[in-house]
Amino acid sequence: MSLQTQISNELWDVIASQYEDGNFSHAILEAIHLLTSVLREKSGTDGDGVPLVGQALGGDAPKLRINAFQSETDKNIQRGIEHILRGVYLAIRNPRSHNQFKDSQQDADSIIHFLDFILRLLNASREAFTIEKFVLSASDPDFVESKRYAEILAAEIPAGRRGDAITALFKARDTVEMNKLRYLVPSLLSLLSEVQLAEYLGAVSDELRTVTEDKSIRTSLQMLTPDLWSRIAEPARLRVENKLIRDVSEGEILQNGKTTRGLGTWSRRFMKRFALRPEAAQVLLNKLEDTDQDDRRYVARYFFSVLPEILSDEGEMRRGIRAIGSAIRDGDINIREAVVDNILQFPTPWQNSLAEELKDLSSTSNPAVILADGTPILEAQQTAEITDDDIPF
């Protein structure tokens, strides 16, 4: 009976050329090269030889499990296969790789038969990590919305599988809750190699070149961090920026509290990185200057805290501050509250310019806010006095 009929087709295809030419030592090495590839692929590690075996099969939580890894017998078998594979590299591969070695056909048949047995064990082994389980963990109703939990999940992904994991999560993003992605995506992105990151951003770019649904654009932004926006392919980036800016231009918060053009609000974190940032700044300035309070309310709620980052030119800053002052003088409570809530987090030039603009509206005896240098900003609102009639019981 020939060797070809006794081993797997995959293994025979790898060794056939060398074996049929009588290069039996090289056939053995080709078989071990296949073994190495299987170990790397199934464990998601990039090692070689004895270290690779340890990374894939060793430890208290092996990446590849030959069995259920529950009983002491299971664990002994796992350790035994680990030690056998260490021996394969030390006693079989390394001598043939580093020295002249001439195996007989009988020796080659025996070793290749044994390697076929090992490969069948590995191909039937259980991966401690799978892409499917990872995506399910992101949708887990008991997912803990914390940075630490997200870091633990991300760290469990073998280094070689992280790119596949985040790409799979991107494809399934519409099925995962936003708050979970908010924690998980940054943790995973921080672990990607440069090659993995480039491939992932390429997949996101391909999606953004053609996607039209608001939800798909929003969830794509959730799968990125602002510092990566400039690395999205330019045609896709400009296309999405244009759509987001158009939505911001048309967006309002109506008197009943309803927000229109909600997609535009998702540009808040990214807008300072836009290639079309000047166009975005112009839109926000126009809305601040608009006589329609619905437009100004939209800016006050969604963009006011990041205005210094978006209106980054001095001329834009001056125009924006004038518009803010004018709105407050016209009685715009939303803009006024936005100033009070955010001015202490603004950069010094903005604080100083706003203080000057609002000087005539500020109170030294009853300020709404006091800057670090003691400058008062606006006047504190009077609160209605509570009487006995206001107490419900």
C-alpha cells in the first residue's frame, strides 16, 4: 500500500514532489513545515519551533486544546502532545535543517505517518479563541461596559487573529450595542499591528466608498477613533465628510426637543480631523449666526464643547465669539448655558476672548462662572425661592 493512500490529501500534496523524487529528508521537512503552518493558523501566533509549540499548546489556558482540558487525564494528554511536538522540532526537524541528512524511504514513511497522526489531532483540536465566539461576546447581554472588561476581551485574542477579529466585528457592527463598541473598539485598535491596522482601515474605506444608509455610516464611525480618520482612503473620507457636513447644515433641535439630521451629530468627535474642516467650520458659524434658535440649539447641544477645535483659525474664532455674544444678548438660553457649562474647559485664548465679548453682561458680585484668573463670566441666574406651597407633603 502506497504512502499516498495512508495519509491525508493535504499532507500528500505538500510532500509529493520531494517524496516521489526520492528526497525523503526534504519530504519530512515539508511535512513539518505544514505542521508549523497549522500550529500558527489555529493558535493565531507567529512563533516557530519549540517556542511555537509552547505558545500554542502550553500553559494553564492553552490556545489549542487537544481535548476538553477538564480532567487531570485531559491535561496530561495535552502536556504529552506538547512534549512530543517539542521533540519533533528538536530531534527531527532541526538536525535535518542544519546538517546533511539522508533518510531512507522506510524512515520517511514512519515519520510522515506519525506527523499525519499529529496533524489529525491538531485539525480536530479546539481553539480557545474563535472569531465567532469573539463576535458573540461583543453582543453578550451581560457584557460589562467598562474599559477593563474590554481590555480583557481584546487581550484574549491571539496576536495573529486581531485583524480578523476587528474586521469581523466591523461586518457585524449593526448587531452590537453602541455602548459596548465604545469600550471594545479602542481596546482592540490599540493592539493591532501596523499591517493589521492598515488592512482594517482598507476594509472600512471600501465600505464608506459606497454606503448610503445613515445607520451604516454611524456604526462605521463607531468602529474608528478620530486619530485614524485621516488614514481612511481619501475618496471615501471626502464623500462621508460631505454628507455629514450637509446633515449638520440642515440639522435642528425643534421646540418639542426632537433632533433632525441626527447623523450629522456623529461628526462631533471627527470634525477637527476633517479634510473639509474649513467647510464644516463655515456651517457651524452660519448656524450660530442664524436667527432661528432651532439651528443654534443644535450647535449648543452637540458641537459647542468642541468649537475651539473646529473653529481653529483666529478669524473663525473671532466670528464665532461674536455670534455667541449676539445670541446671548438676544436671550438665547441654550447658548448662554453652553458657555457656562464649557468655558472652563476652553483654551485660554477662547476664555479671554469670550470674557471680553461678554464683559458688559458679566457680574463681579454674582458671576455665573469665574475663570482661573478671577475674571467673572456672565451673571448667575436667579433661582425661584421655595415656599411652603411648593412642598408636596
